[in-house]
Amino acid sequence: MSTPTRRPLSFLVVTGSRRTDSFNTRLAELAAATVRANGAAAAFASVKDFEVPDYDADIEAAHGIPAGAERFRERLLEVDALIIASPEYNASVPGVLKNLIDWTSRFRPQPFNELQGLLLSASPSMAGGNRGLWALRVPLEHLGARVYPDMFSLAAAHTQLDGGGRIADETLRERFEANIVNFMNLVEAATHYPCVKKAWVEYLGERPDPALDRTQTQTQH
């Protein structure tokens, strides 16, 4: 019996920084290249591609959801998973990225629900921007995104990102690549084997509950 040909997985890789030559932009580009090297499609984007005003319910009531959020929503609906490389601002999420998430969440159905996500960061600090990623998980998981448990934070990024766009330290480079590949494997399972979650829930003696599991009709692809 022949096995049906599966379409390649597709990923949207977003940098949460507007700064020219940002460490997080370079890390996002490296993530996109790693995804492609492992057989999937990866589109790179920046928060600058999805400009929106500060969220204001009066603006939404008068003019609707802005075009930048609509573009971001469309990109999310085109892919199987989202990778974000985000800087850390005062141990939290950059306002421009949080604002984009807030605007995009106003669509119904909102596009983050059941979306697979991986969070990355890079910083000159020894924490590598990790605290910002913990803060970023909160709104994404609240919206139903399946954020991958293993986040990657590159400390001392000013010394670790070499001129060739690679991570200089071999151990860190291997860990970064393994993180991407492991996430891709999870996305493949969730995309091509949707019975896995249902089987696991039933194994635990529970029945899937759309209200609790944030089930959403799959009309995105």
C-alpha cells in the first residue's frame, strides 16, 4: 500500500525587534535557515511588517481592526507553526509585539488558538532574554497557543553570533539546532497525526471537551 505524499510543513519566523541588525533578527534568520535545512518551508517576517496603532477599543469600534493585524492574521493562517525571536524589555515583552498580539486576538475565530509556537531570544546579558520569553508565553497560552516547553535563549549574543550568521559555540549551536528539529517533529505529529491528542486524552480516562480544550473548527488551511 502506498503512503500518501504529505505536503511540507510551513513555519512563520518572526523577529520581535525593530532594530537594524538586532541580535533577535539574526537569531530569527538563523532559525528560518535551520527549518529550511530540515525540509520545511520557512517565511521570515518582522514586527515592522505588521504596523498597528496602540490598542484602543474606540479605534476598533470606529475603524475596525487595522490592516497590520489583518496581514499578521493571514500569515498565521497560512502556516502550521509560529517561531518568535523576541528581545527582553525590562524583564518582559516588547510593547510592539504584545500590542500586535492584542490586536490580532480581536479576530473571530482568533488565529492563535491551537497554533504551535516556539519562543527564542538573544541578548548580550547572561540571562539571554529568557525572562521576556516567560512573559511572552502568558498571552500566547491564554489565547490557546501550544507553546513548546523548551525555549532557547542565547546569552552573550554579541560574542556568540559570528560574522557568518551562526552561533559560535558548538555546544550551543547543536542545542539550538536540536531545539528547532524537535519542535518541527512535534509540529509534524500535531499536523499529520491529529488523533494523538485525542488518544492521549482518552488514555487518561477523560473525554475531549471543546470548551476546556479550546477546540476550534479547522478551516484555516
